[in-house]
Amino acid sequence: MKRILLVDVEKRSFYIENLNLDSIGGSSLTRELFSIYPESFIISPGLLTGTPAPTGGRYSIGTETRHGVHISSIGGFIGAYIKGYRIDAVSIVGKSREKFILAFRKTQVLFEKADGFIGEKVSDVSKKLERRGRKSIVVGPAGEKRVGISSVISENFRSFGKGAGEKLYEMGIKALVFYPEQLKCENKSFLKFASGIREKLKAEIFRTEKVGHPCYGCPISCVAMVGKLKKGISGILKGVDNPERIVRIANDFGVDLFGAHLASKKFDLPIEKVIELAGNGMDFDVNYPIRRLDPWSDYLDSLGICKDAAKLLERSDIEKLHELYERGFVRNRLK
């Protein structure tokens, strides 16, 4: 049984639905929920998100944009907060002409008018919303202007693109803000094993360079992002001076960096120019490639385990974490 928080923007209402679903969590649960709520914007933490699992901070976002259904996994703290609300996913439905900031707390959702935030860049909005542990998902100027390569930016750093900014703003939402709440985990066998896995992971990354973008409960602090920036975000920024700056500009405008890369190639423009034009409302027509679903990656996303961290762990250890958590959950439920 999954507890789904259904938020209706048009009716300005919210309630819990208990659904008998087969999915583990994360990306698999997002796909299953999308078949039930096809016009929605879904946020689903992984099964182990919010627990002491070594990288338990990941969650999946899913929605349908002009480019089709888009589901992707993101790190940070928001997934752990949602699990702390004792729900398995958030599904936002409906549309509103009035623009809101939705504020999520443990027992309620507040519809706050977004008038003072319209037109502001993501970093400015995030600074105002992210206080005392709160975390946000923000639509930038590109999304407000209905740009097809827009994104939403999570925690002022992580991007979910393919037109997601356009989609969320059309629903009447400028930003989502999540108040901190911690999940209580009392599964002793799981806790003991998870602690041992964390120590293994710490030993593996002891000599590895870090940057300051940690996810909930993860000792890595985005080792992966250092490598991606040095490689030019998998080739997207290859040969570009100061790729970190380009990423910041794209995030500030709420522009999908991969979409900007496709537009740059198609229209023979510097990627920074594409980002600037998109942030000011130019709509670039691009075709995103079809994403191939890898079963192991999808399994990790469903658990809420970081793929980069998983490379440093034994597959059997990850599967045992899943087994112990499920076993403890069933035991507690039978009580």
C-alpha cells in the first residue's frame, strides 16, 4: 500500500490517497502513478530515501511536456523530507491562472501567492525560500515564458529539464518549497547493515576530491559532479571556458543544459547565447533523443541509491539493503 499526497491546484485542495501499487518507489512508482494521473507533476522518493542507507537522498520527478513523458532521478534533501511526511509520493494535478508557491509541511500544503516572485531568477527565489532547512524546486524565467527547453531547478543546483519549467508554470506554480522533516527508522537489522555499508563507502572515497553539494545522508558530497564538470558535463561543455559558470547561468534562467546543447548544435550558436536567448523567451525547437531504460539503473532509482555511489559498492550489498528494509517493514506492518 502506498500513501500518495494528491494536490489539486485548481481546487486548492490536498488529500491522501492509499493505493495498492506494486512499484518499489522512485522512478518505478513515478511511472505507475503517471498511468493513474496522466496530466500530473509527480515527485516520488526512492524506497530507501530518508533512511540511513549510504546515499538515501534521491527521488524521481515525472511529468509530460511537449517532448513527451519525462522521468528522471535527482539528489538532494527533498526526497528525504517527503518520506518524513510519511508519504510515498506527491502528485500535483490541475491548472490555475493564478500563480502559487506550494509550501509542503508534514500535515498540510499551503497555497501562497507567487506575485512577488514572478520574473525573478532561480537563485533569487531560492535564497528567499530556502531558510532554516527548507528546500525548493523553482521555475525560472524560461519556464515562465513557455520555452520548450526550460527546466525546474531543485535546491538551486539540480536540473530537471525537457520543458518541465513550462509544464509546472502552466499548472500555476512558480515554486515548491518543502519544510524539513525526518523519517524515523527503527529496523535494527537494516540500520546495522546500512552503517557498515556507509563505512565501506567512506573508505572508498577517502582520497577522492569533493565539492559542496551533498545529498541527504551521503558522505560523497558530489564526487560525481567534479568529474562531470571536468569532462564538460559528458561532452556538452567540451571546450567551453569556465563550465561551472555556464551551469550557473543555465540554472538561474531555468534552462535545460542538454536542451541548450541540442539547440546550439542545430542553430550553430554558442551555448551561452542559447541560454541567454531562451531565458529571455526565445523558443528553440529541438528533438530530444529517446532515453533507453537500463534495468539496473532503474532499480537504483527506485531504491533511491545514487548510481555513482553504487559503482563503489557491491551489488549484493545494495540488494541486501533492499531485502532487510522490506523485511523490517513487513514485520512492523504485521504488528
